[in-house]
Amino acid sequence: MKWTRRDLLKGLGGLPILGAVWWAGAANTVGARRERNELLEKLNISPSLPNNLPEITGKPVRVGIIGFGIRGEQLCRSLGFATNEWIEAMELEAVENPDNTALKVYRNQAKLNVKLTGVCDIFDVRAEKALNSFATPDNQIKRYRTHLDMVNSGEIDAVIIATPDHWHAPMAIDALNNNVSVYVEKPMTHTVEETYRLQEAAKNSKATFAVGHQHRQTLSFKTAQDVVEKGTLGHVSLIQTNTNRNDDNGAWNYDIHENANENTIDWEMFLGSAPKVPFNKNHFFRWRKWWAYGSGLSGDLLTHDYDRLNCVLNMGIPKSIMASGGVYTHNDGRDVPDVLQANMEFPDFSTGSSQIKGKEKGMTFCYSATLGNGFNRPTILMGHDATLELGNNLTVWPDNSSTRYAESLELGKMKPNIPIFKYTPGSNAKMPDAVSSATSQYFADKGLMWTYIDGVRVDSTFLHLKEWLSVIKNGGNVSCGIKEGFEEAITAHMTGLSWKLGRRIEWDKEQQIIKPIEGINFDEVLLSNGQWTKTSPRLGS
Amino acid sequence: MKMNSIVLLRILIGWHFLYEGAVKIYNPDWSAFSYLATAQGPLSFLFTPLAQPGIIDWVDTLNVLTLVFVGIFLLLGLLEKKAAFAGIGLLAMYYFAHPPFPGLQQLNVEGNYWFVNKNLIELVACIILFQNPTGSIFGIRYFWKKDKKLTKIEKA
């Protein structure tokens, strides 16, 4: 038998093709990976791991909850206490939608060494709801009529304050003065004056003070800190961050409970320092819509975005703020704006520069919000060398005209439309996770609700509370304490003032005060009804 | 002439499978995880459990091995019926994990499809290969055939 060349070609012709295809597959893949690894090595960004907190051992921390409304319930769940009603509702949800993992996440949550010993809510239905769900034979949770009763009782080590804004500081100060630790929701304060009083109280107290900006625990934000520190972005000149919501819940039109009336609500207590107005369910359940109790977009949502970035950049209080906006989407009697733009100037701030010394300095932080459109505008940090998109995921794109990456861009090793770094900590988990509402999706996209540790979804509020409890027990520092809270509160108040006065509000860094404006009492303006005129009435007058 | 076209089809499909397999072998970060975890359509319940930790590693390994097996043997013209059959199975899974049915979102596709997409067309092409082995025209089976032919001539 004799093989001709023709025979070999017909019999083995597939072999060289096989070799060529295999070689091409290997070469292209290995080459691309090598380039990628070289790039990552050069960027040297390392996703940081969660804080290793010391165990919270010994006697459980005795916690009291003040305000058991929507946020108060969420905080208690993160603490390990879910109401029977919520568990039932989630069980039903899980049957209807198997992707809803809320209950599973709750049940898998590690147990914190706490004892919920007291509840304080001025609406009977809510207080009783907490007692019915959480009281056990060996832990008869006590209902306190006032926060003072609670902090003076000697039976509480720490309080969580989830009340309307105008009660935040008075309660926090009373607790701190009694050396009771405080976890207070944002914004930390309602007026400029009490911001300083709370600062004093926190400094003088032996207790631990924390502000509820839970996103400080989100891994992508910790990674973003590293991205910026390594000079990946170059000089960041503009930050754009947004609120985009378009639903009733997102516009603070919460449900009004059928059993709410003057007998079930302690109306005088609700009003506190606010102007005396007759009983009003709308004000009670939807207090975020009035300056008398809340602070609208600037206190409620800008604070989250500001603190998110302050956590990444540590840029502090802006030198000046100019805000504009109005009530354009929910003309329903509210006096806080539902469309708000705030431009904050940081003329002396820099994230570093890849160009000649002195060319680049200063940054504008632009917050833009509407409660009448839900289109997702991401948070972006715009640097000379790269752009960072920040949320639960994190993506970095090189800039076409970057100085730092000029060579790589010219050689085609980088392309402006292809990210040079992408951090998707949730990519091992089953995606997409079902979330319950448009508002929670809004928070989830921003990385405000949960984070991923080893691919497992973890509630960031849980981590934030755990950190607070650990510091109470073991000492150390909380990631959002009085310094961060002070910066957040002043920034929110400056924005509110700018919107109300229609003028630029400036911060005096040396004196640590908002630069006075002749004839204007800032707190009077902040508490007034809507935009300020000389004859601005306060609510109810 | 007809058989030559089928040979060409076999080479191209083998090429495609082998390249897909090789690329995955040399990229340790690759995983079918997101494809399976986001499965849709009436059979999605078969695919989503495959994305679970512990199972996904096996799925990835089997997938790559099958791709390479199909690619090599279609290119070589050996065991091509088995290779074409395995290719049909693999493509059917790709097709049903993300079927181009009306009402389902088409992810990462560059064209417009209604029931028929490229996976389905390649699947049918594999059926043609299964029914029409061509390894004896171009491929290692050519040697068998030639051997037989020669034997016949010698006998005559």
C-alpha cells in the first residue's frame, strides 16, 4: 500500500487546520490576558476586604429603638428583629416570586450580641407592633412614653434614633449626656445651631456616636477609595451624582394608617419644637415633605450622595454651595422642593494630577435630583485620566485625552470605550436579585442597601450596626462618627439655605462656621415654610 | 460536489467549536455562570440550578471538553457521527437556555431573531453532518476507505 501526497492531504488535511485554530485560540486569549494583567498590575487596585471586627462578646448590648416607623423597622431587622407581619409578608412574596431573597438574607444574617430592651414610639399601633413581635417571656420589652424616660431608665446602653429629622439632635444630645450610645439616622441634625451642640455632646460623652450612613460598609466604595488613592483617575474636576425617583413612595407619600387618630398618636410629642398646628395625619406619616420636621431632598437624599463621595474622597465641607429647584412634580401641599440641583465648590481639593504641577486644582460636586423621573443616571467621577462609575459595581474607563494612559491608548492597549477596571462583587451570586420596590431598587443601584462579601449578599445596614456595637463594646472608631456627621449635616443645611435664600452660601473653614449674611438668621430660614422671603411664614402661622 | 459542500460545512463547524473551546481553556476566568443563571423561557428551570456553586465547575469543565471534542473530531473526520451528535446536544442546550421566543429579552445578540437563531441553524447543520459522514472524503477515515478500495482491487 502506497500513500501519495494527495492521499495524505485528503486524510490528514484537517490536522493543520486543527493546529492553526488551537494556536489562534490560545495565542489570542493568553495575549489578551497578559495585557490585561500587565494593566491591572500597573493600576495596582486591590478590592479591599471587609473590616475584621473583634467579636462582640460578654453581656449583650441593651438597645432601645426610638421611632418604629418604616426606617425603624428596617433597622430592627438588620439588628436581627423582624416583625411577625414582615415575615408573613415575605413568606408570601417568596412563593409568588422565588427570586425574592429578602427573607433568606434575613435568616442567614449572623446574630448580633444585642438585647432589644425598649421601644419608644408615639403611635400606639407601631409601639404595640414592636412589643407583639419582639417581647419574649425572658425579655419583656418595655415601652417608654418619651425618649427621656428611656435614656434615663438605666436599663438601656444604646439607642437607635429613627424619628423625623427635627427630633434627631435633641434625642441624640439627651442620650449622649446620659452616656447612652447613639445611632442616628441622617441627616444628623435639623438646624445649624444644634449641629454644633450635638458635636459638643458627642465629644464630651463617654458613649459611642454613629450616623446611619450604612454605605460606608459597601465594598465597592472601599475599592473606589483605592482607585482614587492610586491616581487611577488623575485630577477629578467634576462629580455628578443624582436622585431619580418617580413613585409615590420615593416622593415620601407613604401610607396613612387607618387607626391613626388623636387618641393613638401623641401629637404634642410629635410636634416637639415644630410650630403648633392641629392634628394632621398627613404631617405625621409624610413628615419628610415639610421643613418643619424634615429637610427634603437636601437632608434626605443629598446627604447619602454627599457622604458616599466623602467616604471615597474625604473632601470635607464644600467652600460654597449654590442650589436651585422647586416643587415641580408633586404639588400636593409640600414645602420642600422635589426637583433640586446643588453645585458644591471645592476649589482647593485635588485627587492628584498626571500633568504639570499647578495646572489642575479644584472640583465641583454636582447633585441633581428629581422625584418625577426614574431614569437611572449613574454617579460618575470625571478625572483627567479616567472616569469612574460608582454604585454597587464599579467601572473605570480611560479618557481619550489622558496624560497618564497616553502611550497605552496610542498603542491600542487601552480603548476609551472599554473599561480598564471593573469590580462586580455580586457576580458570583444569582443575578438579578429581586427587590421589592422602585425605591429600594434606587438604593440598591447606588450601593446603599447591601454589599457582597465573597459573592454573598449582605445587608450593609447590618454591617454598619455591627460596627457601632463593636465599638461600644471593644472601643475603636466608627466609620461614620461625629466628624463625618458634622460635615454631612452642614453640607445639607448649606444646600437648604441656598435653595431657600436663592443665593450662594459659603463655609469659613478657619472659623468652622457658615459665613454669616447680614440680617439673616440661618435657622429661622431653614425652619421656614418653603422658599424664604422677608415675610416667610412658618408652617401653620 | 454535494459531498464537498458538506465537507466544507464540517470543517467550518469544527473550526467554530474548537476555537470556542480553546479560548475557554486558556481563560481560567471564563464561566457559563451568567449564561445559565439568567436562563429564560419554558425550560429555564433546567438551567438555573446548574449555576449553583459546586455544580457550575463541573458544568464548565464538561462544556469545554465537549466543545474541544466536537471541534477536534469534526476537523479530523473521525468519530464524526458521535461528534455531530454531541454538538447537537450542546447547541440544543444553548438554544433552550436563551430561546429567541417572542416576549423574552434577547441578551448579547447582534441581530434580530424570531424562534430561529444561529444556534438553531448550526444545530440543524450538525444534523446534516450526522446524517452525512464525510470523513472518508476528507479526513482520517479516508485511509480506511482507501485501504478497502485497495483490498478490493487486489482481490480482483
